[in-house]
Amino acid sequence: MNTFGNIFRITSAGESHGPALTGIVDGMPAGVRIDFDAVEAQMARRRPGGALATARRETDSVTFLSGFMDGVTTGTPIAFTIANADHHSQDYESLRHTFRPSHADYTYQAKYGIRDHRGGGRSSARETAVRVAAGALAMQALAQKGIKIYAYASQIGGVALGKGFGEIDPELIDTNEVRCPDMAVAERMAAEIRSAASEGDTVGGIISCVITGLPVGVGEPIYGKFQAMLASAMMSINAAHGFDYGMGFDGCCCRGSQMIDPFIAENGRVTTASNNSGGIQGGITNGAPVTFRVAFKPVATLMRPVPTVNDDGEPVMLHVRGRHDPCVIPRAVPVVQAMAAITTLDAMLLARI
């Protein structure tokens, strides 16, 4: 299960503390001129470092090995590597025989009889760098069709943005460290992260995403619904714990009269007066913006003593060393955006649009 997608597919390999991550993108349409600086810009958004993130320093520069001729995609597999240059494996030696609570340590050990204790190995969020590189390629293919994707922090801890996509300016998303398109709210979100970190604790939150420019007809009936494809993509991201679209869980507690989207005729085409459905009806896009949210749990690694057990089942007190994010939201924003792009391009190729 290291490959995601149907026609546009990504395969990733590599561990957090190995020499490099490797990715292969198959099914990329031919003839797309790639802006490699734009790819690097997306990688920089996910890159570790900064006052609110792990102190691990990685350039996350992508080295492409195949799939291009003079900067244009040829339709052949695109292979690339992302070097790991700043891993401190010695910081994790105390975890060789100890299970971190709410991590993949115990389940990997139980399933495979072996695990990489160095930063979680394959279960580390370091793997998402491959997704961002692949998503950057998908976004450029989608842009040729007028499709844009925006993701942003809409809640961190108890601090919520309180605005819908139509009320924000997407240009403000990257003007602050938390990637919230409201500077005043962003400052409060940053304070929430700093407060948790000062106590050796962590905090979770919600990322909102919108896909604009999608035509009617993307997504397949029954088992290939577009929202199901998106949910599968989002729930594969480390620390993701929930997904909803349109009015989501909020709308499920309303009356039907409050949630339906009345049809209207506008400029000779059928559209809807509202978008409570989040741009999807019957699993198929209706031409309105597709909106969804992804909830992320607080990081399970706490920088304070935590009770657990070792691989002999003996109770021990865990004292974690190393460099860890107190909140995944700021760095997960480009990951959500990338997975949305990968899923959308795959769905459009399936629909032959």
C-alpha cells in the first residue's frame, strides 16, 4: 500500500532517517511544461524549521531523474529523490525498546515483528514530502484546465477562523507561519501553539480546502464518489482523524430546509443558489467549488514524561528527546493541498475530462 491513485499514481519509498525519500509518479499527462521553481516553492512550505515547527533542517530539494524533455512532461514515469541530510538518529536510541503512546510503534512491531524506532521510520510524516512533490506536478497540470486548489488553517486548538472560503483572501494564506488567511486570528493561533509547546504539550486543529474551476461530472457513482476519493486521500495523511465536506457534520444536525441547495438558471446554465453540498451531489461534482475540511489530532510526542511500556511489557516512564512539531497544522496545509491535487487529477483522468 505504498501506491496511491488509479491513472495518476504516486509510489513512495524511504524512511525518516534513511539516506533519502524516493517517489515515482505514473500517469502524468504528456506535454505539461513544468515550472520547477514552483515545485521547490511547494516543498519549502512543508519543509521543517521555523519558530512553530521542528528544528530539523532539511532543504527538501527535489532531484528529478526521469519523465521530462526540455522541462516538458513526456508521459513516462517521473522518478525523483529527496535527500535526508539532518537526521539525528542517536536521539531515538531510548525508543529502541519502548513504545510511544498513540504512535505506530506498537502496531508496526505487532504486525511485522520489527520496526524502525528512528523517528518512526516509514510511519513518519517525513514521507509526506513525496506527496507534496507529486502534488506540485498535479497542480500544474490542473492549472492548464483552470482548476485551482487552496488549503489553509481554519482552527488550531480553541482558536477558529470563523469564516467560509467566500469570506477570505487566498493571497493571505502564506503571509504568516500558521497559514491562516486572517492576520489577527493567525496571531492567536500561533500563541496557542507556543502555549502548548511551553508546557511540553501539543495541539491539534482543522485544515479547510477548496477546489475551484472543476467542471460538472468529476467522480463516479456508488463506490467511486469524488468525496470518497478525497476522504481516502486525506485520511492517509499522518495524524488526520476526520474528514467532512460541504456543511459536513454541522449540516447533519440541521433541518433539510436549511441544507438543500435550490437549483437556479444563471446565464443559460443550471447552477445552485447555495453550496451546502460542497460542490458534490451523488458523488459527482456539480460545477460549484468543492469544499472540505480535515481534522488533525495533537502530535502524540509530548516533550514531558509520559507513562508507557517497553517491548517486554514492563511499565516505564518515557522521556522523549529529539526535534518535534508541537502542532502539525502549519506544515500539513501543503500536504492537504497536494493530496487534493493528486486526487482531482486522477478523478479527471478517470472521467476523461
